[in-house]
Amino acid sequence: MLTYIFKRLLIAIPLIFGVLTLTFFIIRLAPGDPAAFFIQPGISPNVAMQIREQYGLNDPLPIQYVKWLGHVLQGDFGRSFSRAQQPVLEVIASALPITVTIALLTLIANFTFGILIGVISAVRQNSFIDRFLTVTALFFYSMPEFWFALMMIIIFALKFPLFPASGLNEVGAEGFGPIGFAMDRLWHLFLPVTVLSINGAAGIARYVRGSMLEVIRQDYIRTARAKGLPERLVIFRHALRNALLPVITLMGSSLPFIFSGALFIEVIFAFPGMGRVTVEAIFARDYPLIIANTFISGILIVFGNLVADVLYAVVDPRIKL
């Protein structure tokens, strides 16, 4: 197991490096000038040339790449163009916990509700409950997340103000105490996590239903029932464990969708997370910040896929890593 994990990590190094290299060249091919971010009315045009010289943007692209590579290999991603020369790693350190919190809560909600709905739908096959859950899951699965987020804000934050429409905490939430502060944070995260998770849960429910229908027809399930085991034990201990094998693979592949969804959600709900930082960096042509965000996202996605592979072997002892 440890040897497999070590090999996967070694393979991930050139993979992430290749993604960063592609990002480096692609963002420089995009139209726009980072120096234009600093140009204001009444400022001399020579300021743009000085800024480009300061950041090395006048150098040929291969030289910029060599300089960038030398700094990255030393763990230095540079300073942000658009955030008053703040080190890029400091910007990410303040934004990453917010995005990771949203992603973890979304991942838990995705699989908890998706598995539960899928099991109920499979056990009650062809019943009214099965058809209702199938239609509802298909409805939410096909719904664009940004539109759903706006609808949730209109309904539950404006017309019926049950949840806040933006921000991570109420003003002065620090005075609520640790528990009050955490509860207030969860209250603010309810709408965005719901928007991100309901779409994923609907997709997972379809996978679980199909897998469960295949498993509960197997001989060992009939044998378990013939031995007089309770139906709940047969479903959740014998059938569900084997039905989750293809679903576990979705755990790693769902991370890119969660992070891409967070990009829109954080902008809509005004959260200062990685998604919002990335959007602002793209509009400002903040090259160091864009590359650093790509690096962090790549690491998290590779880690998610690795966890999925390891869990696959844990659930199914027949698989040898």
C-alpha cells in the first residue's frame, strides 16, 4: 500500500509540473496587459513601461519561463500584481481554508444524501417513491448551479429571509463565542453548500441506484436473506458495501467539479475563497496568483484521486494496489 502511494505521488509531480507549464504559456497568450491594472487617469504612460520592466514582462517568453521555473523550484510563487505586492502564498493561505471547508461539506452532503436516495430508490424499485426520486434527481442534476444559486438567494434570502445572501459571518460574530461563531459560519454556508451538493447528490443517487439493483439480485444476497438476517442488515452491510465500489471512484473525480462549482458560488455569495481569488486574478491578469491557484487545485485533485484509489482497495479486499 505504501509503495503504491509513493509511486502515485512520484507520478503526480511531472503531472502537476506539466499543468503549471501549460498554464504559464496559456495565460500569457491571452489578450490583456497586467500593467494596465496600475494605469489610472492622469498617470504618465511611462509608468506602464516601468512596471513591465519591474515584473520582467518585457523579457522574451522563454526567459520569463526560466526565471519563473527557478523561483517555483525554490517554493517562491512570487508576489501578486493586483494585491499590493502581497506574497502569493499569503493570499492563498487566507483563501484556501474557506474553499476547503465548502468542498468538504459539499463532499459529505453529496455522498450522504446521494447514497441514501439511491438505496431507497433501489429498494423501492418501480414504486411511486422510486419514480418521484428519479424525476427529482434528474431535475436537479440538469439544473445549472449558477442559476440555482440565484434562485435560492431570491427565495430563501430575499422573499423569505431565512438564510443570509452573502458573507461568511455576521458583523461582530467574533463576540458570539467559539460555538456561536461556528454556528453562524455554518448558517452562512448553508445556501452555497446546498447549491453545490444537491446537483452532485442527484448524480450519485443514480449511480447508487443502478449499482444496488445489480447487487441485490446476486446469489449471496439471496443466501443472506435465506439465513434469516434482518432486511436492514442485508441491505446496508452486504449489498451496500459492494454497491459502493463504482461510487467510490466518483469521490476523486467529483473534486474537480466541486472546485469549479466553488468558483462561481464564491463569486455569487461574495466569499473570499479560492474561486473568487482566481476570478479576480484572471480579470487583473495576475499571472503569479493564477499559476499558484492552479498548483493548489492540482494538488487537491491528485490527492482526491489517490484517496479514492486507496478507499477502493479498502472496501474491496480483492483489489491489490
